[in-house]
Amino acid sequence: MSQLSIFQERITAVRQKLTEWDVDGLLISSPTNWRWLSGFTGSNGQLLITADKALIATDFRYFTQAMREAPDFALFKHQRTLEDSRHFLAEAGVSRIGIEAKHTTLTQMDELIQMEEVLWVGLEKTVEPMRMVKTAVEIEAIQKACAITDAVMARVPELAHIGMTERDLAWELEKELRQAGADALAFDIIVSGGSNSPLPHHHPGSRRLQTGDALIIDMGAQVDGYKSDMTRSFYLGEKASVRYFEIYQLVLRAQTAVFDQAKPGMNLKEVDALARDVFARAGHAEHFGHGLGHGLGLDIHEDPFFSPRASEEDTLEVGMVVTIEPGCYLPEGIGIRLEETALMTEDGLVPLTHCPKEPNIA
């Protein structure tokens, strides 16, 4: 299927939902959602889909870009004035329009309600559920991003040195990702060493790596807009301490339990429990305080989300690309997390990241 056909299919999917949402059109404010629906990669704009129209409003900076990237859409030059907004909506010819509640700011809402000729309907998760199951084209882009991340993570034993700062190592990894073919970073690289390793989303700082440190590296590449996400944990020294090795094996068992047992149709809460139960049996339930993982694609964190709070209706389906990232964070200064990007298939989860899990850096 061509890229144009993919976008036309996605527009049709939105149109088929308009009656269910009880609206005449849907106004898209999320840049990720409008990119998925149209191919337009600009950072300013709005997209409106009705039963018979598909329009993009953007300003001068992105107008020509939108013409090239989104030929299926009628274009409207918008200079961020209320008058322009009125003209844009008048072009659509509808009066009951759904908005993405999660992606509409109070400032935007204040402007919208000034247009009394339109009834605005707040909607939750309109396009996001459509994005959960990936196409072959999307999976291919994610696989390329994973391959780049694999190659760079494999070089950590060469790049990480005693005495260098977390920030310096993060910069070396960023350069390697770019040189290996990444269009961009999937997210800011996490490098957390020693006393910082129990901080799941630590921002790399000036702390210098020391012998005996636990070290977490969490990074990903972006290719054609699609992300990868992988975490590896290391011990800085000739041989990991007994305590470190014990916790490392615990985290590995939790991750392995998920890959061994997760199946299509399983509730997201049940999948999360596969790992959480491993920690609980070992007496470390309180040291695994975040969700097991999340979907990824154009966003680094997107539906579905594995969590004890997931609803009973949320299930793992074939074609979803997700992360599996159990971790154990001890106040004594040991933090360990292992993460794979994985594809859900008929036979179970298949990892798309493959860098060996080797805990030691001499």
C-alpha cells in the first residue's frame, strides 16, 4: 500500500467514527496525530476532518511544506487570528466539532468558545487507539531505529570510562546514534550512575563514574519519525558484587516471565502482573514503582500502557509495538532496569532490540 493510500485509509477510519462521537467533524491539535493522519510534519497547525472534507490550517512557515507532505488535504493559511479561525471553520461547513481534550490548551479553548456559531465537544482518545496496531511500514521504521540503538548500546563498554561524567557519556552516545543513522534522538538519553541509579528518569549530570557503580543507560533512536527504546544496566568493575548480581538476575527473571507468558488478548493489567509478581515473591514489590512498559511509535510513550491501573477492557493485540522494562531501585544506591522494544505477534512477544545483556564493564 502506498503512503497516500495509508493516509486515505486513516482519514476514512476517522470519518467512520464521527457518528459514534456525535460530531460533524474532528479538530486535531496534536502534532503527532496530524502527522499520523496526513504526513504533515510541521509543528504548527490544525487538522480538520469532516464527512467530506479534510483540511489543514498552518502558518506561512509550514504552508509549502504542508503542500508537499499532505496532498490529500485542502490547505488554509492561518496567521493565528480569530478571523482566520472563523474562515477555516466556515470552509468546513460544520457546526458540531469534536476536539482533542487532552491536546487542547486553555488558551486555545478560550479562542474556540468565542466562535459561538460552533458547538465544541470534548473527546478523549480519538486517534490514539487507531495508532496502537502498527502497519508493516511503521514496524519497519521502528526496526531500523532499534538496529541503530542496538549497535550503539553494544559500544557502551568501549565508551564508558571511570572518571567521565554522566553528561559526557550521554553526549558520546548521542553522537554515536547520529553517526549510526538516527534522524534524531527518540528522547533525552538517561545515564545514571551510582547513587543516581535508583532514579528511574535521572537527567545526566556532573557526577563522575566510579568503580563499583551501578549504571543505567536508557536511550533510543528515531527513524522517519518512529522511535526505539532500550535500557541496559551495567556494573563498573571487574566483577559485579553479589548484591548487584542478585538484583540483576531478579530483574532479568521478571522480564523473561513477560516474554514467556504474554499472549494476544491478555489484559494489560495481567501482563504487568507477570513481572510485578516476580518482584513481590522476592520481597521487592515496593522497589518496582513504575509501569511495566508502554506502546511506542511516533511518540515515545503512547497507548497501550502496562500498569496495575489499566482498565479491564485494555488488551494486548497482535501488531502492537511495546516496551517491556521492569526495574528494581534500592535506596542503598543500586538501580537496575532492563528494557526491550517488542512486537506482539500471534505467537507472543518478539523482541526488536537484541543487544546482549552483559552486566559488567571492566
